[in-house]
Amino acid sequence: MKLLSKILAYAAVPCLVAALLISFIGRLSGDKVWIKREYEKLDINDYTGMSTDEMCTVYLRMVDYMKGGTDELQTEVTVFGERTEMFGEREISHMNDVRKLWFGVETAKYILFAFAAIAAVLALYVYRRSAAAVLARCWLIGICVIAFIAAALAIWAAVDFYSFWILFHAIFLDVPSSTFDPAESLMIRICVQQLFSDLILRIAIYTVSACAVISVPAGIVCKTSRAGKGTVKNRLRDAKE
């Protein structure tokens, strides 16, 4: 039973990290203040032919549609002084695929949180007083492995974000239906590569920070646990002498 509990505790680490990551994606992707600052920083108005406020409105509409906040994606925008529909049929189809993917990811988030909670409860039942030390040790070992993998992915994204982004679409979406010509697609024109790379970096920072917040008390628990074991051993040795 202890072996099973420990295996589940190790498995719970990536589950919890993934659930936190998904939570931050949902929270940060629709940050109105950040997206306005980002578009002002990118300064792509001449490229898109749209005002900053209108780009923000369209982007947030896309996020709202993805999350199920609205069932109507299409809207009219002013591009180089002319009113036109923002989305074509292929773009609407793509956003529908993204929406379905997000609904699946949101469901997975709750399953991952539930799994981590069950693993923690089982450890408390099996290990009793030493459960905190066991969970802390599993977390620290697991987070080190995840940090190594995340660092490799971060280096890849920093060196060649385009190939990183294409692989993401190849895994979760259909690449041909997700590829658009900026000369024809207004959607892809406002969703420039730098926007997504900055958003991913922001999500990564929040996720790493959350993991660090958990790791600090976990490290303290592990250190205290080792010190406690040493004290007990010394007492037993002194008693024998």
C-alpha cells in the first residue's frame, strides 16, 4: 500500500503542475489590461490596418468564444478605413476546433486536480504523521524532473518559436487548417508570433512562481523531517550507551 501511495504521489506532481498551467492559461489569456499594453508595445496598427482598441476587442472576443462565453464569433471591424467582416469561414472553423480543444483541456484540469487531491489523501491515510515529509519529498523530486524538461522546451521556444508553435498545432490541432496567409487573414494579422511568445512567457512565469511557492514549504518540511530523524537516532544511540 505504501508503494502504491508513493507512486501516486509522484504521479500527482506533473498532474498538479499541468492543472496549474491550464488555470493560468485560462486566467491570463483574457487579461484586458495586459493585452492592451501588449498591442501598444507591438505597434502593429500600420500592419493590421486596425486601431489598438479594435484589435483588443477582437482578440478578447476570440478568447471569450474559445471559453464558451459567447456562441457568436463573427464581428465587423474597420480595416484601413473600410468596414469588413473579421473572420472568414476557415478562421471560424479553426476557432471552433480551438474551442473544442479548450473544453477538453478544462475538463482535464479538474480531473488532474482531483487526482492530485486523491493522491494526497491516500498518503495521509497510509503514512499518517510522516505523510507531509513523503509528499514534500515526492514534490521536490518530481518538480526537479519537470524543471529539466521545461528548461529544454524553453530553450527550444526561445531559439525557434515557430517550429515550437507548429509542433503544438501538430499535436493538438490540424496543421493545414491552422495555417493562414497574413495577406488574406485578418485573424492571423492581429495574432502575431510575438503576441503568443510573450503570452506563453507570462504564463510560464506565473506557473513557475506557483510551483516555487509550493516548493519552499516542501523544502522546509523535508529539512525538518531529516533533522527530526537525526535527533531520534541520536537519542536511541545515547539510550543504548
